[in-house]
Amino acid sequence: MACWCTHSICYGFHCIPVGEGRNDVFSAIITRWPKAPSRVVYDFACALGPYCWTREPEFFGDTQFLVDGFHAPGHSKCSPAAFLKSYSAVDANLTHINSSAAECGNSGMTRIWKSVSYMGQTHAILYCWAFISVWNRLQIRGLYKKAGELL
């Protein structure tokens, strides 16, 4: 599991031996952030929010948990109050959030999936770390290039 900012830069990753669950995301956030993020955009934020608020209400008390635009249509039984799109309709600043940044980053990670599947845990973690480091550097260079073109 990787945590991405809205610019497709990976803040970090967490190795999960089996399918990802709410506790994996909860554990990754609470062990790596000294203060909870103000906003978490995640495909199952509708379940993650209540889970985090129940387990650590003080830490996550000011955190918004929002389902990204890509996954929202599949959440037909969830309240629209969990969707980024609902908040964007009221707060224009939220329309600029790239809610697909994680999907872009995760699709980039598929480039190494097969290689990593043949590695032991230590080598796989090092390989992922190296790939993400290069990925982040390329994303940062791209941001600076775009900023230079605007000036």
C-alpha cells in the first residue's frame, strides 16, 4: 500500500502480506504521521473514517475521509456525504484536488509488480523503495518544469 499526495508523489509505502484492510491503512497513518492529515482521499474512505474515528478519536478528530471520484460511482449504498464530489460542490478549492493521483501512482507501480513477485521480502522492499524514489524525483522534476513554463 502506498500513500500518495495529489501531485502523484509517494509519501511512503507499507508492506501488506495479504489483502488490504481498514486496519492496514489505519496503522500506516497512525505510525507514520505525528499529526493526522486534514484530508484522506481513499477508495473505501466511507468505512475507513468511522474505523479511525472510533479507534483514535483525538488523533483523527479533524480529519475528513472522502471517497475519490474514480471509486464513488461504485459506492451506491454509501451516503453522498462520503464523496469528494459532494464537498467539491460546496467548496470550489476542492475541485482542484487530483483524486486520481493514487490511481496514477498505483498504475505506475504495476511496472514492477512481476519483478517484485519473484523477490524475497527484503529485496522486494528495497526494489520498491528505489522505484518510488526515482518515481518521486521524476514527478518533482515535472512539477518544476511546469512551474518554469508558467513563469
